[in-house]
Amino acid sequence: MKYSMKQISIKTCLTAGLVIIFSSAQLGFAITPEEIMEKNFIVNKVTDSTSQTTMILTNKAGKERVRKTFGTTKLQKGTFDNMRMTRFLEPTDVKGMVSLLIEHSKDEDDIWLYLPSLKKVRRLVSSNKKDSFVGTDFSYGDVIGHKVKEWNHTILKEEDVDGFMCYVIESTPINKTIAKNTGYSKRVSWIQKDTFVARKAMMYDEAGSLYKEMQFLNLELVEPEKNKWYAREFRARNVQTGHSTVIKVDELKVNVGVKDSYFTTRYMESQ
Amino acid sequence: MPTNSSAYFKRLLLNGAAFFLSAFFVASSWAQNADIPPESSDEPSLFPEDFPADGEEINNKWHSNLNELGLTGSLRSGFWSSNRLSDNNNSIGVGSLWLKYDQRFSGGLSAFVEGYAEHQGFLDSDYDISRIKEGYAHLRKGDWDIRAGKQIIAWGRTDRLNPTDNLTPRDFTLLSPEIDEDRFGVNAIKLSKVFGMYSSLTVAWIPEFEHHTTADIKLADFSFSKTKTNDSQYAIKFDQSGGDIDWSVSYMSGRDLGYDLAITGSSGGTVLVNQNYNKVETFGADLATIVGSNRYAIEMAYTRTEDNAGTNYLVKNPFLFTVVGIEHDFGNNLSAIVQGFHNHVMNYQDPRNISDSTERFVYSLSATGNGQLEQDSFGLSGRVGKKWMNETLEGELAGSMLFTGHGYSVRPKLTYAISDSLKATAGYEFYGGASDTVLGARRKNKAFFSEIRYFF
């Protein structure tokens, strides 16, 4: 029997929909895993913010390196796409380095980097999300957030994390390109049931082995009217190398009227 | 002292601008001390003036007070098996202190100064130098930016080979593992107007020309001297940085940063040769965009010289220099850049056909240094970079090759961050190929280098 493409698409969608509904219903959840991940994806997307952070990088031998940054974010009008500017304050050899990231949910993000030694802003390739974010155990993809539609999600169970009931969601990449670009074959996230904030996560490398463990601590409700939450401490540990990172948000101001013009290469060059 | 009224006028203008900004700077400092808010209350500062400057960890260090004043720097100790002067000096120890002052004040005003003092020790001689690389005041008001003082103006979007980058000189004799540290500022006023989020128009005025620093030419029976010129330069650029494509178009009128050789006479059997920095006009454009895992960039410039007809060997001919590059990101902190470049000389005449042997030698030497020995020169440059161990260890292999004349260079380099304050670098610079090519002529500069930097 031959089917037209349209018929196949309708059948595929109906089948996929039934599978999702059946899976959720079978496990007794009133919400689909996609809805949970969508809510999680936007739960920390505040209108705008300024923040000062300290990153502590520790190797297996316990040796520490410290980075301090100043950053701003702002949602682009009518979207949940962020603009992010990060300026490095310490240590001395990276002081003055600035990165600008403009997210595009339907396209590749734009990334520029200003290096004081070059005196120039340079546009960078953004498709690769697996590289380490400035030497930390968080990848660029972890920092920006993994686009929900690029992953297949399944609710595994519910579990208590530090006294908070969480959905345990398994996410697998929809294709090999996503796996290659993010460096992950699977992510497991613990999403708090009532707020949709992530409490912890585990990442698996492309070969399927446990790669990283992450924790999101000291969560604060920073925009109550929009149910926006922000973790004041992020922890990641590469279980394969023993290297770990703690990012502490020392100062955070939300909804302070950050102007669009701050997310420009002009400001990056303001040494 | 100024040598003529024009130079005096230019200095007066530059000093006036610097004075204006300095006065603003003092007034702003006073205002800040008088507890006036550093920024207007309707917008947050992009620079964290109230941020605890150095954090708990850093406050325990000896340089905390310096850092709070806006001072940072590095102490460097290095070894070079050869200098970059194409002479026979080798085994050079280099010790230097680099200082940087970077401070922001209220009202959009900031100040930046960077300089260094260096001691080079040869086996049989010593050499000391201290220089200010940059020292300027910057004022940002609304859509306008003005920067006055000694500053680096770096243009161009391709990698290291930039046909449109013709305003500020490089010191090709500087012994530093970081190639881009060879840029030095010039006294200038730069004014920029921003249009929307992505576009800007920049005008730069450089009252006194400063050329590249290159190794002195030492040849038996020849005496080389440099002609100093105080001509001013100006340039204008329209730039778009944002959206799908970054691009710019630019124009520069001024002096060539590189020299032309001109025989001026002879004295006691010695041929006298001047290194002249002649007038040029450059029309340039560049473009960069990302497609998938690749970054594409193109940059080209047409340079009009004082010898448009191409009949005067004392002055280089007009030329069109084009660089096209692709950078691929392989992931896992591995990336590679490959660039092809082409230089086309207009109204070309081969200096090797000059009948007089002395003139033939000198003007061929000049054409070699300027890449004008052939009408069309082609080449490739490339760079592979890789980071390991959470960016603690960085490796780079850079090189370039001239198809015309077969000159080439290779430069492997490894950098290891022992800690946040201590970084070690080692590498090798290799030059080869025919001696009548820009790269082959630098054979004597082949060198192993190593350096330790302590940052504070």
C-alpha cells in the first residue's frame, strides 16, 4: 500500500501523540515530559539581569583556579531567546575578555568574542555546543540551555531531591548531529514538580558512559509574577577526569532595565 | 620641538583634545568622590564598579592594593636562541615588567595605559628598552565614542594577515611568544558614531605618522638610513557587526607602514640608501560569516601609491591584496584555519631587468620586502589550535607558505597554565625557502623560545 507524504506525516504525528499520551497516562502523569522540559527551559529566563559570579575550577589533585565575571542578560522582545554578555574580571591574563551571545531558538546562535590582546571582536562558530565554557566543566550548551525540541524526553519516575519532589526526565538527542554537537548521548534531569526548576542532572558521553554530574543549589524566586527562579550556585563534576567546577552567583539583580545597546560589539570593545 | 607650524598645529590639537578629556577625567573623579551616582539611575552600569574588586581569595595577595587601583601586570623571563634582527646574536635572555592601568570613571569616561620595561642580555652585550604601548582616555556618550591618546587601531576580519590594517605599526623585532603583542599604539583621535545595534561609522586622525619597526639592514658597501616624516593620516570606516554577516568598508590616506628603498648617492665607495615611507591611499573591505561549523572571512584592499604608472622603482606600485579564509571548529577544543592570499601588482615591471647592477640589487631587495618581486604572488597560511585539561594546556601550530619563491614559516607553540598567576610557554620559529622571498629572507631569525609569565 502506498501512502502520500502528507498521510505518512499525519500517521506519524498521531502515533507519536498516542505514544506520548499513553506513556504519560501509563505512569500517571498529567503533564507530558516535553511540557515539563519546556517549562524548565524558560523557568530561569528572566526579563533581564546583571550578575557577578565567581567560578572555582578544581582539578583531580585539588588545585584551584578562580575566574570572576560580570554579566548581563536580556530576553529579546517577544521571545525566550536571551542575549548574554560576559566580561572577565579575573585572573589578570583573561581580564577584559568579553563574550556576547545572541540566542536564536530557530537558528544557530551568534557568538562574538573580544580579546584585549587582539583589540578586535571576532565572530565564532556556534554550532559546537560541547566545548568547555572557559575551561569549566559546563559546556556552552549547558550554559545556554539545551533546546527542548532537539531532544526526545521520557519521564522515568518521581524522586525526592533534598526534600523536593522531582520528575526524573531522560532526554536523548533526536539525531546524531545533536549528539555530536552537544557531546551527550543522554541527559537525565531532576525537575522540581511544583516550580519546574532543575535540581540536578547527569550527562552521558557519546559512548554512553556517565560523563558529568551537576547540581543547582540555593534556588531563589527572583521574578515572582512570572515564576522565574535562579540558582545562586552551580556545581559540575566530570566523573571521567575528576575535574570539578563551582559557579557562585555573588550578586544578582533582575528586571533592572538593561538596554539592548549593551549587547553590541561596541560595548565589548570598551576596555 | 615642532619642526614647522603644521606639526605644531597638529600637536596643539591633539594635546587640546587630551587636555579636554583629562579635565573631564579629573572632574568626573571629583564628582565620584562627592558621592554622585556613577551612572544615570535609569540604566545599570555594564562595569561592576561596586563589585568587591578582588574577592576573598585575591585580597590575601600582595598585589590586591594595586589591583584595586586598576593596576595589573606581569613579570616575564624568557630565553630566545636568536633575536629578530637577522644578525648573528643568539642565546638571548629577556626579562621584562609589563604594567597595565585600566580604570573606569563616572559619566562614561575611562582611561587605559599599558607599557613595559625590558632588559635583553646577549652573551657579550646588553640592551634595555622601555615603551608605552598605549595611553588614552575614552569617553562614551550616547551613540558617540571618542578616544584620544596613544592607541592601537586594529582593523580587518581575516586571521593575522589583514590588508585593511594600515593605521598602527607593529614592532617586528619584539621578542614575545604572543605574536599580536607586537602592535603599538600611535597618537590619534578616534571618533565613532553608532547607528542602531550593529552599525557604526569611525573616523580616525593620526597627527604624526609612525612606521613599523623592522631590523636594520646591514650589508657591506651599503649604508641604510630612515627618513622620518611627520605627515598626518586619516581613515574612515563603516562597520556592521551583527546579524548574519559582519562586514566593513574603509578608506585610509596616509603613509605606508613599510618602506621603499631609494638610492640617494654614494660616499667613499659606500652606496647610500634611504628607507622611505611613501604616501598611500587604501580602499578596503572585509566580511565574515558563519555557516554550520565553519567561519568564512574575506578581506581585500586596493592600495594606491605615488607610482601609479609603475615606472618608478623607488616607490612600490599600486597593488590589490586579497585574503580568503575558512575556519573549521572540530569540537573538543580543536579548530583550524586555512587562508589563501593573493597580491596583484598593477603596472608591474620586473626590477631584476634593471641594467645597473647596484640599482638592480637594491630595488629587487625592496620589491622582495614588499612582496612585489612578482606581479602575482600566491600563498597559504594556516593555524591549528587545541586546548586540553580544561584549557590548562594550549597548543598551536601556525605556518605560512609562498607558492611564488617557495618561502615558508612554521611556528609550533605550547602554553601551560601552572596556576592562575603563572604561565609557561615554549615554541619554535622556523623560516625557510628562497632568500628572495619575505619569509626565506628571515632565515637568521630561526629561534627556539621559552618564557615564564607571572601575572599580578
